[in-house]
Amino acid sequence: MTVRAVPGNLVTEDDMEALDLELERTKAKRAAKRPAASSLGVLTDSTNRNALTPHRPPPSASKTPPTSVLPKTPSSAFHSRSQAGQVIKTLNEHLELLSSKDAEPMDIVGPDRCSIEDLSTGPRPNQKYMANRIADRVVYLERRMMGFAEALEQAHSISATNSLSVPCQEPEWFVGRIVCDSEGHLNASSVLLEGTLQHSQGHSVKLGLSQLPSYRLFPDQVPSLASSNCTLL
């Protein structure tokens, strides 16, 4: 046995024998902790002589054979079909089919039958469809509510620009936008009325609908309501 001297330390044959003995003890402890191989055979790995690989028995013949053994469905080409030209189903058999000789000619050179006028302005050249900014949406909603309030005042001679941020005991007319108080669906207990920025500074109040016999509301609807405002959010 060769003895190698390390600077500061000296390894002797007794030290090497003690090291070999400790390695044998470690291998014996690991082998004792391993479970028994039961009825499976054991094969030695060629790459690692110390590693043991369990040998699995071959699959039984009762299992499903591979797909290559199963019979394949014969394919039929379109040009070799046997029902070429056969009528399978006819729609509206009671209607008489006119030939091109019996059909009346259509007058397509006569006067205009109708006129079409495009009333939509469409997006501007510097705008993108469905890509509006939040500020533009706020301005559009404000103009929509203010336009409805002005039309209501001119038609019925009433004041519809009352502020939702000021409490009132007597019924007054209010114009706003229907919103929901959460991310869920709109129901009788989650309906809010959001006022305009010009008159209500964007304040919202909760609508009590329990005394109404019937109503039909949806998000972003702009209604006019005659009600008192006793509480604020």
C-alpha cells in the first residue's frame, strides 16, 4: 500500500485500514435499510456496478395488443364512391322548381327603388376603434347626462340639474347614470345613481326601489327621477 504524505499531516497504513473498515460498516448499514426485493429478480447496472435495478416480468398476453396489430378501417376515396349523383334529401319538395326559360327577367335599369343615407359619423382619422381613453369616456358620459337634462328641462319646464351631493327633504328632479355598487350583477339592493360632474361633482346616492310597483333599470342608463335625498354615500 502506498503512503502519501500531505503537508502538515501523515497518513499511515493503520489510518487507511480504519477508513476501509468504516466504509464496509456504512455499506452494511445501507444494505440493511433497503427493502427486500421480494419475488422480483435483480439485474446489475453496467454503468454502475454498485447500483441494483429491479427486473420486471414481461407483460402478460391478456393485455390489449398494440395498435399496429388492431385491424384498420378501410379508407374509401371520394372519386370511388358508390352513391355519386344520388339525391339523399330534398328540401321543400312541394315547391315547384322553375327553369331558366320560364323565369321572368328582372328590371335592374329602372328608377331607384330606395335611397340610403349614412347618419353615423364613425371614428375620426386620428382615433382608433374601441381604444378610447378614460378621459374621453368621462367627457362623453358627462355630455350625455347634461344633454338629457337640458332636453328634459325644455320639454317639461322643470329643473333637472339638482345636485345629488346636497340633501333635500322635498321631492326634486334628478338626472344621473345607473351604476352598481360592486362588481356583481345589478339588483334591487345594489343600484346607485351617479350625478354629473358639473352639478353633483360625481357623487353617488343609493336608490330605494322598495316602494316602486315596477321598474326596469340597467347599467349606464340615464334616467330622470323625482325623489327626495335624505342620505348621502
